[in-house]
Amino acid sequence: MRDPNVPESLEGWWILHRMFAFERLAWDALDARSREEASDAAVELCSRLHAEQDGDVGLAQLVGHKGDLMVTHYARTFDGLARAQALLDKLAVSAFLQPLGSYVSVLELGMYDATGKIHAQVNELGLTPNSPEWIAAFDDLVRKQAESPYVGPRLWAKIPQRRYACFYPMNKKRDGADNWFMLPFAERAKLMTEHGKVGRTYHGAVTQVISGSIGFDDYEWGVDLYADDPLVFKKLVYEMRFDEASARYGEFGPFWSGLQFSPSEFPVFLDGENLPHLRVD
């Protein structure tokens, strides 16, 4: 974007969350042969999507009445999300899945700290701002960030294989004196640094995936949390609400939480007699 007031970001996977209600009674009314064929087809498709190099799929049994199933698609391109959505909709089991909501975003690594440094480095070159040479130098420095051995793998990591998942969208407030986007860049960078310190104290206990959705959906960012203990979600989100970036400027959408399970466990989810399990490949 090259605007000194706008933090740069690096993008990776395109992400689509889909939430469904499952018509269990109608499913149970099917004959055993039809249920088996439909569940086998669901296992085959989800296993294939999970194994692809250019995408992934995550499945979670939701807890609460906001839905029964959350399907998370990763794709290397926006078109790939459309393909994954269509393939899922063609399954026989989709006739028993009532769409309740969806969320479109792209995995994002914010660069508040790096953005300021990049602008300073380019300005030291003495180039005319926004000239072709200045733009080329700026873009080269941004590209080097993406090629970092620390950053690159984070852009294209598969869906974390942890038992519990939580997803919610959020905004930064634009309300009178509490307008995040009117704050000076340095102030926003400082607040985000403080915000990040809280998250780092939960390193190892939770895996966080931030995605940008400005221009794609109703909120500005999506947040996925994955952990082996669901109580971590409460503690992390609650603690973060006490830092100024959230307490003063954060606006949160609905939360969905549940239990992740492997594609091979789809029949267990459909059966409903036992809890499906996550089997790490």
C-alpha cells in the first residue's frame, strides 16, 4: 500500500468459514445404505481436500445452538475457495446441512513495526517518493519480509491440529474520539505491540490465526484460536480485553467454538452417538 499511515501486511491462505445446522432427525430417518454411502462420500472429499498442497479443510462440531458444524476451508487462491464450497455443496449430506453463516477472509500477518522501518530505509536512499524507483525499492523490502524463514511458513501453515477451535470476527472502533483509524501511526503501532505481548504469554497453549476481511465480509478481521484445553480461549480473550487496543478500540462479533475432528471421523459426527476425534496425520 506504501502509505506511511497504513500498516503493510503479508497475505497467505484464503480462508472460508461455513457454519451449518445439521438435520439429525431427517438424517436418522434415511435407510442405513443411503447414510453409509453419503458419509463415505463426505469422508472421501474432506480427506482429499485436507491432503491437497494448495488447500486444507478443518471440521469442528460446534457446541451451542448457533450451529452444529463449522467447516473451515483454506485455499491458495480466492477461486480455490469457490471450488471447495461447490464440492462440499454437491455432497449428498449437504441436503441435511442448513447454512447458518459464513465468513470470507485471507490469512494476514500485520507489519506495524516493519512498516515504519521499511519507510525509513527507503527514505534513506534519497529517492523521489512514489517514483518508480522508490516503489521498486519499497516493494523489494516488503517481499524480503515474506521470504523470511520465520514469516513464510506462517503464511502457508496448514490448519492447526488441535482438539478445540474458536472463531470470531472483530473490528477496530470508529466512534468519535475512539476512532482507531484516526490515531497516529506511532500510537497504533505502540498499542499493537502491547496487545501482542499478551498473546505471546500464551505461546504453546494456543495457536492463533489472524485473517483480514476488509472488503470481503462484514467485519475487518477474523480470529481463529486452536488449543488442547478450551478454557484457554476464555483466559486469553479475557486478558486481552484489558489492553487498550481491545478495551477502547475493539468491537467483537459472534463467537463459534467446538471440537475439531478428522475427515475420517465424519461418520461419527453424523451418527451422533459418540464424539468424533481429531487424529493427527
